[in-house]
Amino acid sequence: MDQGFLVTPSSLADCTFAEALPKSAEISKKELDKIKIPGWRYDQIDKAVLDMFEKADVKTMPLPILDLGKKLNCVFISYGALGTLCYRVLVEISKDAFLLCFRFSEKTIILFNDRSNSARINYSIMHEIAHLVLGHSVHCPLAEKEANYFAQRALCPIELLEHYNINDAKSISEIFGVSSEFAKNRLRSVENRKKMFGSNQSQKTRDAIIKRFSPHCFLKSPEELIPQYDRIDTASFI
């Protein structure tokens, strides 16, 4: 696995993740539950998240996902922008989002279902960015599990929940621009991670994240909290 922050498209297949996958090929939750990420790999993914924050100069929550993606050379295209017929085809590939990487282009295309709510789109796009950052080139349960963990860590860092004493699902949902279900799962993840690692979590990573996100990092106005995906000007990202 490449240790770098961003695997360039030229190092991947001609069109990674671009093949149309029927619904039967989607990985079920039951399959994902069977997969275990090694402890050392959690540390690598944590570092990859922090490296992404630093590279994209991210200092606010909720994550400015569109700006972040632009800094990673991502182009966003909504399913709806491609017409009704294409929408039906794209939903068959993924109900949420998928990415296209091309060997001879510096750009990565992320297609997403704009009929989902903003919190779900946030997660779906970050999940696809995770595949890019982690250098995944194979669609498999382990890659999906790692991308899920990356997205969770990026959208809602545990360090911020603990440091600023954010300990209820409603506040997490409002502050980080995530769904109520995600917020509840994140609280459970905090407790599970404490049980797994105790006080052995990387202090260096913890300090770096807390330093990056000051007490004034949380955006408050409704317009800032969640990106308006229905207002995307695709041309501005090309």
C-alpha cells in the first residue's frame, strides 16, 4: 500500500472504480462486519486524514468538502446534471457516489447522487475521497471498511468531541453536518476506540488535530453548515 498522501491517477488503472457494478456486486453490511482492520492500519489512516487536513489547509468544521475536493484535483458531477436516463444508470452503479480516475488526467471525477440529503452526500463524497487518498485500486470489503473509517475520522474527529466535550448526538449532527444516525454511531465509536486502545492513542495525532481546529473552528450559520450541492457550478471545478 502506498504510504503517500495522494496516489496520482497515473499510478492507478486507466479508469479505477469506473466499471459499472450491478447492485448484486455492492458489498453488504454483513460482509463488512466480518472484515477487521489491523491496529497498525488504523494509525496509518489516522495519519492520512491529518495529512489531508494539512495539505488542503482545512481548519473548520463541518469540513468544506467542495473546497477540499478542489484542492485534491477533484471534479464534482451530480447524477441529476447528466439527465434522467443517466441518473437511472448511475444509481445502478451506486446509490450514493463513486469516483473515476484516469491514467492520463490529473483530475479525479466524483459523481454523486444529488437526490440524497446533504448530510448523506457529505459522507458519500468523503468516502470516495478516502479511496483516492488511501490509494485503493480494487473494489473489495477491506477497501470499503477503510474508506468508511477514513470518512468517519475526517468528518468528525474523535479528538474534537473529547476536547470540546461534545457528547450528544444532536450537537454532533448540527456542528459537523452529519446525519443523526452517523452522530449516534460516532459516539459509540468513541467508546469502542477507548476500549480497544485505552490511553495508547497517538498523542501526536491528537495534539495536531486539536491545534489545527481552534475553538473558533465551528461554523454556525445555516448557509455555512452544509454545502448546497444543488447549486454546484460544475465548470468551476474543471
